[in-house]
Amino acid sequence: MNNKYSDILKLARIQMAVTIVFIFFKFIRPPVLQSNSPEIFKIVLLSLPNFFEAIIGVLTVTGIGLVINGQLNKKYAMTANYIYILTAVLAGIYVIFQELNIIKIRTNTTMDPNDIIFSIIGLIVGCLFIQHIKPQFPGIRMDVQ
């Protein structure tokens, strides 16, 4: 793979790391839920998937947005900062609408305020990753006009 995808691959590596952590927590979930662990641990374990989903969502949509924007005619391409904002908003709308059951694609339809809180925290963490990395894709404008 050539160097123009290096930032996209960086986002994918972060997604893989988040997925591995998610799998670890999914693996320890049943014994912790069946134990006499404090209720806060159980709440966190039940809401963590929303946190990880939000992070992965922001990173995925940002990568897709950068690649699509890089393929556009320079006249129509957006700056990277606009892409970061747009993808964060799109990921946020999707994640929150899913939690509020406006978008119904999951089988578990119970709405839990903790899930919304963890989703929002995950969106913030995903945006912090994007702001720290500032991923690029050749062909996008970096200047703000």
C-alpha cells in the first residue's frame, strides 16, 4: 500500500485496538455480571459497547469522508477541518438516534441513559483522536476558505 493511505491506515489500526479492547470486555462481561461486583462495574460493562461503537463510528466516517473528498474535483473538495466537523456530526447523529431508537437496527431496544452518556463520551474521545492525529488524504485542501 502506498503512502497516501498512511493516515487512513492509522485510523484503522486505532479501530482494531479499540475492537480488541471491546472483545476483552465482552469476554469478561458474563462472570462480572454474575458476581457480587459493585453495581457501578456492571453498569460500565453494559454501557461500554456504546462507548466503543461511538469511537469506531467517528474514525470510520472520518476515514471514508477523507477518501471520498480526496477523489472529488479540487473545486468541490472541502478542507480537512470541515471534514472533521462534518463526520463528527454525522457519527453523533447516527449514534444518538440509534440510542433513542429513532434508527432501529439493533435487537436490544431498551433505552438506558447510561448508554447515551457512554455514547457521548465515546464521540468525544473519537473526536479527540481525530484532532490529535489530524488525518490527511492527498488531494484535500488544508487551507480554510
